Amino acid sequence: MGRCLMVLCLLLAVAPLSAGEDPAKVDPDHYKVVFENDEVRVVRITYGAGEKSVMHYHPAAVAVFLTEQKVRFTMPDGSTQEVESKAGESIWTPAGDHLPENIGGNTLELVLVEMKGGTGGG
């Protein structure tokens, strides 16, 4: 796994597991649920260049990056981290809260497959 992807995993791992706000409810302009059953929820995420979300929570998930992206994550404690990903990469993301901002020059697109029914393992 590339260094940037490991940083993203660490960012999400240190976020409190407080089960905060659902991004599909608090930021429907960027988060669209495209499939859901008892096992998973699949969310399509799209941010234009410079767009920012609100603090929200994701359960453990697999992220599939559809475009190259550069994102700044703000954590609940106010710390920030910048992460870059390439189109075609996939990573495991632990559960946690964050506020993402697209700081790249292009549209950011990814699919997030969120796990249900527990904390999720890697």
C-alpha cells in the first residue's frame, strides 16, 4: 500500500468512533446512496474542485477512487492532513469522523462500500 494510502487509513483510524452524522443526510449534494442491503451501503461521492463538506461519520469501508484526487481531512480535534490518491486505487478505511475538502484542481469521485453489522475488520 502506498504511503499516502497508509496516511489515509491512519487518519480514519485515529478519528473517534462516535458514530457522528450520516453524510448522505447532512451533505446530500456530495453523497448519494446508490445501493443498500443488510450487509453493505454503497455511496457515490463527488466533489468539485475546491468543494468542502461538513463533519460526518463513515463506518468501516472500502474506498474505490475513480479519479485522481487531493483531499484535506479535518479531524474532530481540529488537526488536518492532506492525502493524495490515484484513479483506480482501492483501500480499506476504518470507521471514523472527518470533514473532507477537495483541494485538487479536478472533480473528485469515488465509490465507498460501507460495512454494516459491526465494527468491521481489515
